[in-house]
Amino acid sequence: MIFRFFRALLSRVGRLAVKCRSFVHSFSCRAAVGKCPTDYGKIGEDLAVRFLKRKQFLVLCRNWTFDRGEIDIVALDRNCGVLVFVEVKLRSCESLVPGYFAVNKKKKEILRRTCRAYLRKFTRCGVSYRFDVIEIRMRNGKNYQILHYENVKLF
């Protein structure tokens, strides 16, 4: 029953597919050299979507915006039928502030407002949801590590 609802939601949103798991991988970042920060953000989001596909998540949409806020990835965890809002943070390994802590109080307030707007627009009452942070740590521009923090306190 819940999958029927999300299939209908998919037709409204117009996006398909994904999944997830934690791993360290090799990656050539030559294409990203000399690009602006939004290009690096897109690279991070692409890596996060691939990661989510491996964990059997169904990606409903990417970069959903409302007012001044943006949700990087909205997905469905097929294992438990929970709607998941994902914030992606790309950092170098030498970064002083890890991606998990980069989601500060102000960012959480903006995300909270944006998530509520998404829920009002696309879901019915009684839908379970959670907020995750995916942190991608780049090493020397070639290797990366993905850390998936599930059920981060936002609400």
C-alpha cells in the first residue's frame, strides 16, 4: 500500500530510482579542477545518489527548493518504507569542520521549513520520515569516503 502511494508521488514529482551503503572508493576529480563550488556540490550529490542506489533507496527528487531552502535529495528507504530527506556535504579530509557539524542551527531551521513544505505539498497525513546527512570526504582529489548519518535530529 505504501509503495502504491509513493508510485503516485513519483509520477507527480517526475523522478526515478536509487539505493545506499558506506564505502571508500577511488575517484578522479580532474573534471572538477577549476570549477566553482556549485559544481563540486553537484559532484558530491551524484556520488551520494550512487551510494543511495546501492542501499536500495528510491530517489524521488533532487534539489527540491522552497522559498530560500533546498533539499539535496528526497528518497524512499525501501527497507522500512520511510521518506528520507538527505543533506549532502562534500569536504576535503583536511577540513576543520566535518560535514555532519556543518549543518548548523540556521541551516537546520531552513531545512525544517523546506521539509515541512515538501510534506504539505506531496504527502498525506501519517507518512513516516527522517532526516539524513551524507558526508563525502575527498582525499587528494582522487579518493573519497562516504559517511551516512541516519536519523539526524532536525525536528
